[in-house]
Amino acid sequence: MSRVSLSRYLIEQTRSHNTPADLRFLIEVVARACKEINHAVSKGALGGVLGSMGTENVQGEVQKKLDVISNEILLEANEWGGHLAGMASEEMDNAYQIPGQYPKGAYLLVFDPLDGSSNIDVNVSVGTIFSVLRCPDKYVEQTGSLDEKAFLQPGTEQVAAGYAIYGPQTMLILTLGDSVMGFTLDREMGSFVLTHENMKVPTSTAEFAINMSNQRHWEEPVKRYVSELLAGEEGPLEKNYNMRWIASMVADVHRILTRGGLFMYPRDAREPEKPGKLRLMYEANPMSMLIEQAGGAATNGSQRILDIQPESLHQRVAVFLGSKEEVERVTGYHQG
């Protein structure tokens, strides 16, 4: 395989697929930030970055030191380039305003700076998830604070999405809206190299990922579906299934993109007022775009995730994504 760097790939997309140059530069900046986050993550205890900050984010979750570090890296890398009108992060209450001394651009960047950070201290793969939206025209020339409403666009409006996974190999998975490409970090050269072209999720699967310890809190359609999976060849699905659960969405989705599977994070009766646990803007939308571009499917149990109209920056949602056959089955149980 010829060694095509991320930069070369993006240049070719600009020439052949009319990818705007400012979007190309934005993706390159995000990739550089991910390399810096990877460096911080890889140092672990040697860098004094493990453990918690003793603070909570807007969702009331304890922030890890690397959550805060990763958030700052992404903000500082992207604020001055002139490609963005604003940013939003899972770790911040409100939208981030581009400082007045820097030019504004046509895009919005939304990200989870370090997904799966509860696993950092035990050395399990974590990652960065990001989504790019166009800033509506009425906000582009805005001189004051960028209204949160600018970000509240359904996932179908994403122009790019991806994630970096910091594991045995550091990879950047990217879609610009017509395929999914995987780039592996060459640590010696310091650049992302195209290694996985046109990644596809198999239509059928025999693997699923869910936190079984919460079974008693699930809705009945999920209980029914998982019980059928566990029944194996003797059950109604007439097939044996294996369960895989890493508790890092990036790691679980990466496995599905690589070899198929189903990821489920259903609603929970312990918090009936919440429609789910995962964040629509920072996690569900970008991952759903990637999965759909790879031939899979993603729903909240009743509708396509990318069709959901966001009502707030930190809106939560139930998630069922992966191999199309199984996503359609469990979604049908909710609708039946």
C-alpha cells in the first residue's frame, strides 16, 4: 500500500471532491491536536496526568486531569486558525467563543476531548470524538457572543466527523461524508498515514456490546432483545452471540468499524427523565455519521439518530448502532 498521509489525502479530496480548503486545514489542525493529546495520554503516570481534578463537568461527572488537559489542547489549537466561528465541548457549560483578536471562519467544531476517560488510570484505550458543522450564515458575521442555537443542528448537517483512538496503535478515523477512512500514526515520522480505506461494517454480526450490570433498569424491548441474544442457537435468533464491553465508546465503536458488531447504551429507569446517557452532539451524532457512512445503522430505539433535532448542547440520547441487521431488529422491538 502506498503511504498516503492525512495531509495528502485531504489535498486530493480538495481537488477531486470539492472539499473546501478551510475544512481541510481544520481537519489537519484537529489531527495535530490529537497527536498532542496522544502524547499526554501515553506518558501516563510519568507525566503526572493520572487521577481526577476534584471538579465536575456540566453533566456532574468527575473530571480527570486528562479531560481538562485534552480540552485545553483542542481549544488552543483551533481558536486562532480562522476556520471556526465557535466551539462546543462536553467539558464546558457553554459554547466557546473565538477570542476577538482572531479571525472567524465558517465552521463549528464540537468535541468530546477524551471519551472513556474513566479508563485512563487502568490503561484501557480512550479517544477524542469530533464533529464539524457549518455555522449558519446569520451567525458567521456576528460580532458578539455566538448563540448556542448555532450549534443545534441535526446530525444530517455534519460536514465531517471522526475520532482518534489512543491504543496499541494511535488511529484517526474520518469521514467527509462519502466514506470512512482510517489513518494510523507513524510515531517515527509523526504523521497519520492512510491504512484502512473505505471501512465497512458487516450487515450481520454475532457480537454485541452492552453493560449487562444495568439489565434490571432497561426498558422491556431491550430486555427481550438481549435475552434472545443470550439464548444462542436454541433461541429465536438461532445463532450464538459473544458479548464485548470495554466501557469506552471510542474503543467499542472502533471494534465495530473493524469487524462488525452492535453497540447499545439504552435508556435507564434510574433516570426516567433522561432519554439516555450519551451526548447527542459530542458522541452519538459523530459516531452515527461514521457508522452510517460505513454501511451500518444508528437509532435511539425509535428513530434515526442523525434525524434528531437537538434542543440543547448537552442533550442526551439512547444509542443503538452498528451492523444494520441487528440495529433494525432491536429498533423494531421498540416500535412494535
